[in-house]
Amino acid sequence: MTEDIVFDYDVKCRTCNQKFKVQMFDSHDRNLYLVDNKHWFCDKCKKDFFSKQTAELQEKNTLKGFLELEGSDKSISWAEKLRSEMMNKFEIYKQTVTHQSDEDKELFEKANEIFLSEWFATKDAKWWIDNKKMNVRDMRLKIEFIIEEIKNPSKENL
Ligand SMILES: [Zn+2]
């Protein structure tokens, strides 16, 4: 049974206890259930929570070596999350690599440094959002490419 009636319900923010209205489109019974059982947060508390979470992530990322992001509040929040996830992926990738020799290991570490220095220097929140699909395989290929570049520098780079 569908009705085109929109109901307004009074709910209470769990953080500040402020009452506010929400619109729900389900059956009245279902809506009342949600009014009583869902954890409601008003817009202000939701926003505060969001920026607190972003600030915490930002602090962690800065400690790892990242620069502060630039962009809209919304894209910064998202990019902050993305780059810490990508960094975790990269750490996992690093742990799976085995080295044939000390020389190999040294090359690999040098390539890591070059790879990460690009990440660390990327302040544009949009870049992180555009590159959010980068997976471990992409990272491996990029590192392998950098290693080749170190071994056989192309003429343009000399
Ligand atoms: Zn609130």
C-alpha cells in the first residue's frame, strides 16, 4: 500500500537532546518504530561529529607525512578518509614484497620514497577522490615502474 502523504515526526537528538522534525515516507507504524528506536542526530551535531572525525583523521595523516588538504569541507572529509585507506593498502602491499638481495631491497625502498613523496605532496582533495579506485596492483605497477626508472634513467630525466 503506497500513499503520497508525507508525515512529519518529532524526534530528539541523542547528543544535544534538541527536538527536531523529520519527514518519513513509510507506513505510520514503521515510522513510529523508527522515531523511538533510531539514533537521531540533529544537523548541527551531525556536522560537528563529521568535522571532529575529519580533524582526527587529518591529525593522523599529518603525522604520517601528508600535507593539509585543500578543497571544500565535504571533499576534504572524504579525501582524508580515502588517503588513509590508500596508505593502509600501501602498507599491506609493502609487507607482501620479498627481496632477492640487499640491492633489491634498497631499490625498493628508494622507489617507495619517491612514490610516497608524490602522495605526501598532493594537497588537492579532488585528486584523492579521482584516484580512489587505486588498488594494490596499481601501486605495485607504479613502484615497479619507478624501480625501472632508477635502474635505467630515461634521457629526459638526466
Ligand atoms: Zn543535536
